[in-house]
Amino acid sequence: MSKYKAYPEYKDSVVEWLEKIPEHWGASKLRYMFSFGKGLTITKEDLLDDGLPCVNYGEVHSKYGFEVDPAIHPLKCVSEHYLKSSPSSLLSKGDLVFADTSEDIEGSGNFTQSISDQTFFAGYHTIIARPKDRKNSRFYAYLFDSQEFRTQIRYAVKGVKVFSITQAILRGTHIWLPTLIEQEKIANFLDHETAKIDTLIEKQQLLIKLLKEKRQAVISHAVTKGLNLNAPMRDSGVEWLGEVPAHWEVKKLKFACSFITKKVDIENKKTIALENIESWTGKYIATDSVYSGEDVEFKSGDILFGKLRPYLAKVYFAEEDGVAFGDLLVYRSKRNFLGKYCFYQMINEAFINTVDSSTYGSKMPRASADFINEMEVLLPPFQEQEEIVNYIESVLTKFNEIETKAKSAINLMQERRTALISAAVTGKIDVRKWLAPAL
């Protein structure tokens, strides 16, 4: 921020979490600057594939925070009869839509702003804030995104497991207001600067996506084609495997691994459930969940395979003994079949997709253990299995290092974005003389 100057004079603000604002800025409360409404009183069952677009609290939290445009962002729809029954839930360009509940305190105050002239609705669990003066509604979006404003919300929300925002909470929050000309200048400045940051973030996110694709490609090729590019090949006789090295065996999983079903008491044992496994990585994620009763015992070196869709890609190579809870199948590699190699076979995308094609059930589709046990796996000579595992893990280590750096860069850029917004909308920096670079 050092390249930006401060305002010449400041005064005390009326906001507990904001010490000073520029001398000539005003202060108010949302109740005087906005009118409020609520989104449609509907449930997920009322959402359709066609009709009028509708933004619900889920999209505010996880997809289209800060701004939404139904022409760009895919939204579920509602029936046109809501035009007559609930016109007050329609959005105009510049309106802000707050999620009225959040599962964590950090999500309290999450919102999105309509940047479209298209007709669409605010949906369930939302509060609409309509600026009375729409000239600089974009400034309000940045103001609401600042840490100083969001801190007010977080101190006011009610709840323990679910945190709720009400219209009364929003009405009572303090805001600080530059002149209209400054509001426009600040919004334009932030549009330009955050767009540059967002572009850099998108490039790092694309890199992470490409690394995941390359990770799958490396695993798939290594466990189905091997490392010797000149090895003679033959038809495996299995559609999803295609051609394989001629000297490799093809066996059903049940002949290569033991299917473990022995149940033990969970008390005082490490438990692993689907939520503890990160998709496509096999990484263990610690949670605070507590389980009780009995379930399947596993040993260090076993493979845990999630049979519940969409969690089939949750495959874990156990590094210690424990109990597999719920929808996890436990496999133990037999003689001449390296456990880690079996793990990479079962996390191979083609293996996962084949299992996925067998799932049954409408609400919670799952794969049967019988189908998975009949799946074919490949058995190279044991030494070759070790070489393949070592190769995969050396490549994945490099990919993980690159991904870690990319995630770190994203975090730094997001922190800069947050700091820049707060500095501009609270007057810590003076952008009145800022000019957009010539195209």
C-alpha cells in the first residue's frame, strides 16, 4: 500500500472496529440508506432446470459471492408464477443479496450483488438489501466486503452451530460514506485493481487444476501401461484396461486382495470415515467427528475404498491400524501384490469410472462390494510394482510442491485483495487522483 497516499486529515469514526475516517466523510446506518426484503419462501424441491433464474444462499456462500449475473453464472430456476405471487423477491441491478445463515462465523455476512438487468429472484435463506441511491451501488458492494463492515456482522450474529443474520442486524450496522464522486472513484479503482488480482488467482487455480489432471494421467499410464515404453503389449480382454504389457497378469480384485469384513468395537480405536479422506489424493483429513458402535477393522497397509457416490474417488492407503466407519470397504493385498501399488490401481480414474457406472439407488447411489470384488486389476512382477510406485510418488512429490506454491500464492493475493478493499473503502488510502491506465 506504500505507493498510495493517505488523506490529509482524519477524524474519529463512530464504528468500534474503525478508528478513523477522512475528515470530510460522513457516517450513517444501513437502515437510512437501504430498504430490505426477503427472498422467496421456497425449498430445494421448488427449483427447476428451466424458468426464471434464482440465486439462493448456497450460491452466495460457495459459487457466486460478491457478484452474480444469470447470463454468466448458471443458476437453478423457479416457476414464472412467482412473478405474481412474490414480486417483492425480484432483484434489480445493484441489489445486494445476503445469505441469512452460515455454518461458520467467517461466512456470516456473505453476499452477492446483482450486476444484471435480467429478471431473476433472490431465493431461499436470503435477505435483499436495496440501495435507495443506486448511483454508486458498486461502492456498497466493496464496503460490505471490507473486514471492518464484516466484523460488525460477526459480532452481532446469533447461533452456535448455525449462525443467523436478520434484517434487524443489517439495519443496525454502521457505514461510512465518502462523497458521491469519491464513491465512484473508489469503486472504479477497486474494479481495476481487483480484476488484476483475480486474473492472477485464476491462473494459479488453472495451474492447480492442470496438475490434478496430470496427476491422474501419470497414475493411469503407470499402473496400466508400465514404465517401459518398448515393452510388448497385448489385449487385456478388459474394456477399460485396453492393451497392457504382455508379461502382466490380469486378475479379479478378490484374487489379488482379501476383502476384510471383520467388525470390532470402535471405542479407543482410530476411526476413518469418508469425510476423513480427500478425493483423488488419498490424504487423511482430521475431523472432530465422534463415532460409536462397531465397524470394520483395518491394518496398516490396507486400502480403504469409498463405495458411496459421489465419494468413490476417496481411496485411502492406511498408515496405521484402525476402524473403517460407514461406507468404506477394506481390502488387504495378498502375496505378490504390493499394497501401495493396489492403492494406485484403485484410485486410477478408469477404475473409479467403471465402479461409478455400476452404482445403484436414487438418493444415495452406491457401488456393491460384489461388483468391486469382480473388478480386474493388473499384476506386474513384484519388483516392477515397486518401481512403478517409486516413480509415481516421485512425480507426485514434484506436483505437490508446485501445488503448494500455487496455493500459497493464491492466499497471498487474496490477502492483498482484502487489504486493498479495506484500505480504499475506509479511507486509509486516497485514490481521488487515480486514473485508469489507457488501453
